[in-house]
Amino acid sequence: MKTLKWIAYFSAVSGAILFLVGVFSAITLKHKLEAIYIVSYFLGANSFLLITTVILLFIHINNHKKE
């Protein structure tokens, strides 16, 4: 479970970074990661944050069943 938590935290940080890059790109209209559309940053961030949510829910449900 500890490894899953680290994967979830890494995924959350990656999603947050992509989200911030997307906001920066939307404000300045400059593409830092060579994405064609600004929406690409938000789609990537959404995917990483959904992975984080699923992993953390799995850990929480698994710990709740043990009790």
C-alpha cells in the first residue's frame, strides 16, 4: 500500500503541474510543452487527478474493510 500511496502522490503532483502549465498557457497564450491545444494540458491533468482519486479510494476502502 505504501507504493500505491507514492504513485498516487506522484500522479497528483504531475496533475497539479499540468494544470498550472495549462492555466499559464491560457493566460499568456504561449505553449511551454509544445501542445497544439491548451485543452491538452487540462485533459492530461484530469487523467492524472482521476488516477490519484481511484488509487486513494482503493486504499481507503481496503483499509476500511480490514477494520
